Amino acid sequence: MTTGSREKVFLKYFCIVAVFFLLGGAGMFGLAKHRQHTFYTAKRAMVISHTIHEEKNSNNSFNSTDQKMMDTYSKIVEDPIIAKTARNYLPTHLRKKYSAENLSNLIDTKVSQQSLVLTISAKSSDKHTAVEVANVMAKAMKKDLPSIQPGAGKVRLLSPATNSSAEEVTVPHTKKYVAVGLALGGMVGLIICFVDETWSRLI
């Protein structure tokens, strides 16, 4: 094979790889845009503990006990019984839209390590809904915990969730899809070139 022929073959294979490289990236970009959606997460934290005065007048270490109970409190927040109370605090238009079970499905909880802080996170495609749910679930927890868990520490709600504090997340991430598409497209192009080169040598 002459030098000129080699250059033509190289240019041919380069074009094939480049075309599939770009097609793969463009295809995955389109797929990402088609699947893409945005949701909002609103958070409300609370401290659940006994007061220093209560601890001084007791032989027990309430602070240690309260820490051990945080996982239990987390499970209580996620129970539909809290959501039933929370639903009553919702504005009328949201109360009609969401059942107690729906509210439970919108939230998640997190316990900060070695602390008495419990955070409720509410996720929704609507920012206002996420904020409302986070706040009413926290309010319901404060109201219902004493009757559900007698002897539990007092619930002190921290700053309310607001529209400005809600986090916006868009998924899937377009850049990741495009990167995968480019890689797959380039790989397909190389495979086609390899098959073509192998076949041309066999014949």
C-alpha cells in the first residue's frame, strides 16, 4: 500500500470515528433533555432533647438517652400517623391534592451524628409544595411526639423552610450523558473501522 493510499484509509477511518463520536454525543444529549426533570428539596431541622434543668434533677443522663433515641424519632416522623396530623396544617388546595400516605412518601429524614438534631427533607417538583410539606411535618412532629413517645425530649423547631432556601436539582445530568454518548459513539466507530480493515485484508 502506497503512502497516498494509507493517508486515504486513515482519513476514511478518522471520519467514521468522528461521525459516530458526534452522533453518540448528540444522541445522548437529546435523550438527557427528553428525560430531564427538575425537583426541589426543602429542609426543616429540629432539636429533640430534655432541658438542662430536667437532667440536673434526674439520676439519668438524658443527653445520652436522647442521642440513642434519635433513630427512633426519625422513624416516627416517617410514620403515616405524623402525616395525618401534618395534612391538617396544609393549605386547602394542597390538602385536597395529597393524602397522608402521599405526604409520607415525599419526605426523608436525617439524623446528624453525635447530635440531637433531626432534619426533615421534603422533595417535590413544585418548590412551594416542598417547603409547605417540610414545615407542616415538623410542626406535626412537635405536636404528636409527646403522645406517641411519652418521656421523649422536647421538640424545638429550628428555622422554617423557605422558597429561597429550597435546593433545586435537575436530573439526569446532561454532561454525564453526553460524555457516555461520546465514548460509546467513538467505540462503535473504532469497531466499524476494525471490522472494515480486517475484512479488506481477508479479501
